Amino acid sequence: MKIAFFDTKNYDVAGFEEYGGKHGMKFKFYETKLNADTADLAKGCEAVCVFVNDTVDAAVIDRLCELGVRIIALRCAGYNNVDIAYAKDRITVVRVPAYSPYAVAEHAMALLLTSIRRIHKAYIRTRDFNFSLNGLTGFDLHGKTVGVVGTGKIGRIFIDICRGFGMKIIAYDKFPAKDSGIDYVELDELFNRSDIISFHCPLTEDTYHLISHETVGQLKKGVVLLNTSRGALIDAEALLEGIKSRQIGAACLDVYEEEGDVFFNDFSGHIIADDVLARLISMPNVIVTSHQAFLTEEALNNIAETTVANLLAFSNGEKSGNELN
Ligand code: NAI
């Protein structure tokens, strides 16, 4: 099987060559993202392998089908960038539903601790031999209320981590997990009561702009927002306003609404066109990582292994269980 691999980073290559090579798979690694302009690169391939910021809309699906591509293998869990309804009956779409929920949950906690204990500021200071503590006062997590939106694989692990810190946990999920012992509340109440809110739900029509100009006012003053899920859960302009008005005390973002144009690329030395992102990054109480939460050795191995297994099942006419249509 020949596979056109889009949005390739050097950390992707070794695992895919190792697992795919064992089964005679040949990868054509492209740095560019998949979109209507680049779809033709899949010519001669039976499969494409894509990530979170590739565009898999109707036009791309049509072109891939014309080229003879039969399967789109997402090497990620979220699939909001794929027109699944359009792909139905046209092309198979598979994903990696879980590769390391620990990686993401642990990154969320890493961001939270960095933010509230000012580690990012302290690191820069001591490297410059500045040992002053002025402005580095944090707060204890113990006893604080954390609101978790989405209690699936990642949300549940994040809850366990928070329990270890002695935090009070409340949660909202459209489909609450029965008998989980989790204290579920309505979203309004979660917004109202939480000192910290962490998002672990998928991006859907229901969850688009959960944090918006309308809902910022419902948040507890000084709340810390953590988003390691999908950028568009938060209206970035509303977030900026909330930070400027001091309603939002801090934000830790591993994802950003318009990240597709920026994340995974080196723009140091360039002038960023996205004013909202530039302004957010300039804030002392905002930390941005560029969709890095998944990036552990364990997760990369699982991604490569599961994607290769998905492709193998397809080429053998079997179901992997990871089909989206
Ligand atoms: P999951 O499918 O195990 O859990 C998602 C939870 O969200 C489920 O409990 C579901 O009932 C709930 N949910 C669905 N609709 C909802 C709604 N309208 N309101 C509230 N909750 C709702 O997914 P998992 O593995 O825990 O991943 C969560 C999200 O994390 C993914 O959708 C993905 O967007 C993101 N993610 C981010 C990564 C990163 O590197 N930053 C890596 C992997 C996933």
C-alpha cells in the first residue's frame, strides 16, 4: 500500500516507517497540509494520512476519490476537520480514538501549574540571574474547585490528577458517565462555581464557542481557563476581552481557533498576521503551546501502530473498529 502522508513533522517519520515498513507500506511524506490545492500529491496512492489541521472537506474528498484514494487515515482522535457526512459512501475514514489520554491530561496539569505558580516567568528570570520573587505569588490548588467539561478518556484522567491535588471537582458532560461518582452539574453552574475550568469535550455544533461574549460574564471572576481540546470551544476575541476586563484570571491554551495557519510552524523573526493571537501571547497571564499536548513518545508510538493497523485491516477487507463512517 502507498500512503500520501500530509503535514509531516520529523517526529512522525521514524514510527511510521518502522510499523508500516513491517507490512510493506510505502509512505510519501509531505510537509504541506492536505487541502484542495495539494490533494493531487496523493496521485498513485491508495491512502492518505492526515492530522488535525489538514482540510478534508467535500472538494478534497471528491478529488481524492477521483485520484483513486480509498481511505483517509486520521492519525489523531478529533475529526472536526473532516466532512464525515460527505465522506459517507464515498471514502473510508479511520482515526486513532485513543493514543495516550495521559499525555493530554498531564499536559493540561503542566500548563495549569506553570501558569498559577508563574514557572514560565521564574525560568526566564533565573536564567538571567534575576532571583527576585516580586510578582511571582501564586495560589494553592488544594481546596479549589475545578470544572471539567467533557468526562471521557482525557477528562477522567484529568479528574484523577486533580483529586491527587486535593481539589474539589465538578463536571459537565452531555452524556454523563453513570455510577462514576463524578459530581455532574449544569454548564451554567459549572461556569459560575469553578476557580479553574478545563475543556475535554469534542468540537461540535453544541460546543462551538462555549466561552463567548455572552458566557464570559457567567464565569467566576479570576477563573483560570485550560483548553487542550479544540480551539473553537473558546471565542478567542471574547477570551481577550475577558482577560482585559480581568474577569478571566489566566488562560492556558494548547489549541487556538485559528491555529491551522500558525501552529506547527516556525514564525520566529516574522510578523504574525493574527492580531488576536499576538495580543493573547503578549499577556502575562496567557500561556500558549502549539497543540503539543499529545506529543509524548508513548503517544507517537501508539499513533503509528494504530494507524498502520487501521490501514492493514482496510487492505485486508476487515474492520478495525476505528472507522468513522
Ligand atoms: P472522549 O470521546 O473519550 O470524551 C469526550 C467526552 O466529551 C465524552 O464524555 C462526551 O460525552 C463528551 N461530550 C460530547 N459532547 C459534549 C458536549 N456537547 N458537552 C459536553 N461534553 C460533551 O474523547 P477524549 O479522548 O477524552 O478527547 C477529548 C478531546 O480532546 C478530543 O475531542 C480532542 O478534541 C481533544 N484532544 C486534544 C489533543 C491535543 O493534543 N491537544 C489530543 C487528543 C485529543
